[in-house]
Amino acid sequence: MANPSENLIQLCRASVEAHQTVTAQPYTPEGWRPWLEAAEAFQRAVTEEAGDGNRFKLEQAAKRIVLHPEESSDG
């Protein structure tokens, strides 16, 4: 399994939290901007951190840690 950095995990967490916030409100382009920016920052960081490695596995590992912490603590 890929091993994402703490920075990548924090960017993923920020993106997930921003998404939860904006989806709880009526849609407006301005209202969704924070989530879009957070998601873009996370995706840029995944690309940079993966380098020539497997970008997909790195992204999924970060998302698994953020979205399913109970699985991460077991392994």
C-alpha cells in the first residue's frame, strides 16, 4: 500500500470537510469555490508526491486514511 505524507492526508481531510460543508447548503458557484480549491490543492499534491510512482494508489491510500480511519488503525 502507498504511504501518503501527513501533508497529503491533511489536504485530503480539508477537501473532504469542505465538500461536506458545501453540500449542506444550496449550490452557488461562490459557495462551492472553497471545496473546488481544496480539491485542486489535494490533487496537485498527490501528483507531486507520487512523482513517477502510482498516483492512483497514493490518492486512494490518503482517502482511505481520511474516510475510513478505523481500517487504518487496524493495519
